[in-house]
Amino acid sequence: MSTPERSTRMPEESHPDIGARIKEVRKRRGFTQRELAEASGVSLSLVRKLEQGEKTDTRMEKARRLAVALHVPTTALLVQDGEDAADAATLDHWDGARRTPSA
């Protein structure tokens, strides 16, 4: 019995504005699209397509590479402002781990 292959693609409906966020951060950092592509190791074509909305999803690894080149957390590109990266149940589950032990 074969196991289903796990996708490393981000669901399209989850991150419809990834291109706008990439463009905003890229411009703040003073990068051209070509410079971002070179710094991140992704194709110039991908950067352009994401920013122009022709492509609204990408592999998580490529999003990570773009984020590293832009010096932002990957979630800054994937999550809209004011939106939690995790649902309430997940946040509750990890609450204890997030707390700093008192000295």
C-alpha cells in the first residue's frame, strides 16, 4: 500500500496576497525583482508572476528562500496582518511551551 505524497505547496486560497507582500517588503528593502531572485535563488520569472498575481501559490521552500533574502520571517509573506498563523486550538496546545519559565 502506498502512502499519499505530502504536498509542499501552500494552498492557493490561504495566501492570495503573497505577491503583494513580497513586493511591499522587496521595495522597502530596496531590491529590484532581479536582485531578489538572485539573492533568494528563485527564478526571476517566479518573482514577477507572484508579484503580478499571475501565480498565487508557491512551494514552502521557495517562500522560505524569499523570506530569508528579504530578512523577514516566512510568516511575514504568508500571513496577512492581524491574522494568526495558527488556529486557537493550536495556540492553546503550544501555550505552555511559549511561556518563559520563571527564575
